Amino acid sequence: MRAVDLIEKKRDGGELAPEEIRWLVSSYVAGRVPDYQMAAFLMAVYFRGMTEEETVALTQAMAESGERIDLSSVPGVKVDKHSTGGVGDTVTLVLVPLMAAAGLVVAKLSGRSLGHTGGTIDKLEAIPGLRTELSLPEIRRQAERVGAVVADHTADVVPADRLLYELRDVTGTVPSLPLIAGSVLSKKLAGGADAIVLDVKCGDGAFMRTLEDARKLAETLVRVGNRLGKKFSALITAMDEPLGTAAGNALEVKGAIEVLRGSGPSDLRAVTLALGAELLLLTGEAKSAEEGERKLAALVDSGAAWAKFRELVAAQGGDVRAIEEPKLLPKAGEVVEVPSPASGYVEGLRAHPIGVACGLLGAGREVKGERVDPGAGVELLAKTGDEVERGQPLARLHVGRKDRVEAARALVLGAYRIGKERPAPRPLVLARVR
């Protein structure tokens, strides 16, 4: 086979056979297919799509590109979660220790930035000393000892996803349904979980802007995932405005710490509890979503989830003092306020411009392998429904790149819509797909 033939076949709308997809993925991982040819193939998929059979084959080929995490010797039910990505999406940092506090086992593989802001690994690495590049034996040992581990995609587990993930990030091919499905599901197949909940984001700051598109993705993920032998469920959650009150790396860690300690942004807490309750339903640990949320809320309020987070950070070499005193986390060299241009109510706050502003300030990557600034990002002082006065700060820019402050300020200011009437609250969970 030749890569160019498969690129042309997909470019022209053809359907690839499983063996063709398997050859292309394995050849790319082995270095026989270069980045530029795989980038061309990804763009062809972006425009032409894939059938469900192709998506299944892609997922299997990616999962088979390396080793799998074997958690069979670890006692307990293994669960996992994946988000399709948003702005201020810090759910993993709260949910993983929370599920471990509930007696379940979570060995989660996460990634670095996908889009404008940092990924889960970038956020965790904002904690001084914390290691995310763990070997498979280290992952298994921590899963057994702590019940919770969050690790970077190792070179041994699903190497195809690591390579494709980074390439998609810098070639404009992130928002592709089959590529998202292959990325998400291959990691879940290799991760050793019995039950997985998917957080499919929908809205201005998500890859899926409409509920219809988000439902298509959720249904594809659940259907393909169940065909591959795992228990899957999905929640479609709102991402018209950022989740929580900050977007950035260290800034989001602070928000997660607040939620784990019983306070913090109410929307971040609500989405986390909803996803956690779905996992309790999938594993039979709760009979209803309401029961599941009550159990998990009690674990947060009692301090059990916070204790488990401290245990996770310590196990991965992180400085526990930095989460006990968040002022020790990395800071930006400069903080710039964005004042409100008028008095009234925040009628809307678009997530996408906030995410772009974060990237400009240094919180995300523009080229493959670029370092992120852990202190950079946008702190939101007002969100939808809040009353503001003219001149009152709407947000603070935590600046990592001084030459882009004005562009970031304009984006953040343009993300806000100030009006005369307080808008009605909107639901956070839009739909459930099983």
C-alpha cells in the first residue's frame, strides 16, 4: 500500500477497508508515513468524514498501536471519563478524586492542549513537581494504592493517538466527528475501565456548536464504544460560556481546589456531580441520578474528595503545599483588568473568544510541542446573570505574552453582552445518551 493512494481515496469520498486503515495507522506510528502525508489524510477525513465501520476500524487500529493498561489485578470497579473539550473545563481534576473517594478506581490517560487552552496534563503540571509521565507499572501501582491516577499518554499506550492528537491540534482538524471518536475511544479501550462516561460539550466554546451536532457525536461515541465491548453513557453539557470562573492552567487548578474544598464555582460542581452520578448509575452504585449526586455531594462536603486529591498529588510527586495554599501556584508576571463598558446585567458571555484570548496570553499552544505558560489565562469576575456597574472589572487577564494584551483584551470585552434585564438561568446538562 501507499499512503498517497489512501489519501486520494478518502479525498474523493471513498470508504477505506479496515486493513487499509490498520496499515496507515501502524505505518504512521512506525515513522514510515510522514507528518505531512498524515496531515493531508486528516484533512481529507475532516471534509469527507468516515462511515461507522471506518470509525470502528480506526479506533481499533489506534488502540492496537501499543500496549494496554491491565487493571485486572486491581480490586474494585474501574471507571473513566472523557470530555470533548471546552473553555475552563476543569472537571477531571475534581471528578477523578471524587470517584476514588466513592470507592471506584480511576486510571485516566489525558492529554496536553487541544485548541486554545491547556489540556488536563498542562493543568496538573502547573502544580510544582507533579509528574504525569508515568510508566505502566507506576500507573497500576498508584491505581491500586490510591484508587486514582491521571497520567499523560505514555509512549507505550495508544501511541497513535498521541501522534495524531498533536498533529490535529496544529492542522485545523480537531472538530471532526470520526477523529474525535477514534481519539476518545481508543484511549478508553486501552485504559482498562469497565464503564466510561462521556462529557460531550455543546455551544460557542465547544467543537460541537449545536445540540444536533453534539447529539450526533454522543450517539456515535456511545454506539461505537458499546460495539467495542465497554459500557458507555454520555451527557451533553452546555459550553456557551466558560465553565467555572477561570480559563488557564494554574487558574483552573485553583477553581478545582475550591470545589473540592466545598466552595468554588457552582457550575463546575454541578457538571462534575452529574457526570459522577452517571458513572454510579453505570456501575450499579446508585439507582438514580439524584441518589448518585447526593452521595457524591456528601463526599465533597465531608472532605473525603479533597483528601483523595491530596493523596493523588502526593503520589505523583506534586508539592501538596501548593494546593493547600494556592498562592504558591505559578503566577503571571502581569495582571490587567477589563472594565465593563456599561451598567446592567451580563446577558451573555461567549466561551470561544475567552479561549482564544487565553491562547494569545500564553495558556495554549500554537505549534506542536510549544511550552505553555502555567500562570497565563483569563479570570472571570462576572458571568451570565451577574449585575455589573460601568467601569467595574469584568475579567482579569493573566499575561504571559505582553505583546498580545490588547488583542486579548478586545476579545474578552467582545465576549460579554451587557443588557438591561437579567437573563433566565439555562440548564447545564442538555441531554443524556445511552
